[in-house]
Amino acid sequence: MTSPHEPLPLPSFVNWPVFPFEGDFRVRSYDELQPHDRPRSGEPGGGPCDSCALDDDAYVWVDERWRVRAPHRVSGVPVQLFLETREHLDMHDMDAELASELGLMIVRLDRAIQAVGGIGRVHVSRWGDGGSHFHMWLYGRPHGAQQMLGFCLPMWAMILPPTADDVWRRNLTIVARELARGGGTAVLAK
């Protein structure tokens, strides 16, 4: 590894057509490892759990073990959702039954997001560094959006203008109804 004083080289992806920025870049210096991670929301020292504080009416779809919600800020992609466990736990806390349900929920969500129409792919991500309550990010990439391929999609979703409110609401309603066809309650489609 390079010394902390040597500049790190730029990765090749800064020249890829999917990378949303152009111009002169430099890599920040890499900080030394700390003895602990910073606390996340829902952990001691990290503040209250935002997901546990939300009522079901803040969600798009719910059942007895899972909830699906949209971000607070309308995204620049047609659909962006969070899949969360109802119970406050993290991925490593899931028993075998809940873990297998997670796989089924990802496939259900992929199909429900595809039902919106005009979706090229559904991207699924899990970071978990901000909140300790299990959540996954799901993005519906517009069909033909060649610059949104791969890992740059979340950046484009924050950069592009928000999806029009009526289209956003329509898309979330479609997803909620599609999910409810397999069980649970479509909160948005009531």
C-alpha cells in the first residue's frame, strides 16, 4: 500500500461514459483505520432508529415481516425504494426463514418495479452504514439510459431532476399493487 503522503492514482472509471462527472479529479487522502466504526442510527450513540419510528402509512407496501418505502426526496429515476424488515434487526441477525424470504422479496420487488414499464434493469444495493435497521436500496433504471449502467446509477439518481410528482406517485402505486397481488397491503393504493 502507498504511504499516507503519496497521492493515490485515479481509478479508470473516472473516464467511463457512465461516470457522471468530468474535469480534473484527485483522490482524497485515505484516513488511517479507526479502532471502531461510527455508530449508526438505532445503535447506542447513533440516535433513534428512523425506521422503527415510522408508522405503516409512511410506506408503499407492508406485511407482517417486511415494509417497502420510497425515499423522502423524489428521485431522478422512475422508481427508488427501500426494502426493510419490520423488526429492528440487521442482516446478520436474520434467521434462515427470514433470509430466504429476503431472496423472495428481492425477486417480487424486481417484478413489481418492472411492471411500471420502461424499466431497463432493477439495481439492488445494500450498504447499511447509516442505519442499523436492515434496509436495501432498489432503483428502477430507465430503459435505454446508457449512462446509468452499473454502480453510477445511485449518483445519477441524486443528480438528475426529480421524477414528476404525478409519474412518481403512479409508479409507486403500480409497485404497491403488484406487491399486494402476492400478499401484504398496498398502502399507497388504498
